[in-house]
Amino acid sequence: MSVSCNTESPKAKEFDSNFAHVVYFWLKNPDNQEDCRAFEASLKKFLSTSEYAQTKFIGQPANTPREVVDNSWTYSIILTFPSKEVQAKYQQEPVHLKFIEESEHLWEKVQVYDSVGL
């Protein structure tokens, strides 16, 4: 799979090691440039206006060919929060819910990994 959409991330704040929210998206049509642009535009709009997300990283697979690496997804985001409670507020944030509403028709799968710092 080769997606060539440009993925400049919104300006990130310092990484907050208290709570990390990592999300992987598998688009239904990952080679469709129109779908990529629509997804990226919605994602960037959402992240640029989120009141709660600290670090705001948007990524694509690095295509590192090792057995333990999954390169099957289309986009990822890494967001950080000062606490589990703030992340819970983010889940109900109107701009987050709007992003889901605008973009969920574009993805076939979403996988989330949340973790708290040691």
C-alpha cells in the first residue's frame, strides 16, 4: 500500500507522559487520494481546535520491514493528556465527536491503545 498524501501534523506541544492515546485507522480505500485528503482535513481541523489534547502527532506507516512491525494501517495519531480524567473529557469534546461524524464513513477499522506513564 502506498499513500502519498502529505501529513504535516498540527504544531505539537511538549509530550505529556501522564497519559498517551494512540489510535490507528485503516481507511476503506487507502489508495484513494480524495479519501485521504478528506480524512486528513477533518483530522487536522479537529486536532487544531481540541481543547484537551497536548501532543498531536499524525503519522503514516514507516514501512519498516520487520516481523514484529504492523504496517497495515493507513494513519495513526498519538495524543497525550495530563491525566486519565482529562482524556475522558476529550472523548466527549464536541470537536472530537464532529471528527468522528465527518470521517467514520472513510475507515473500516480503528484500534486504540491507551496507556498511563510509569
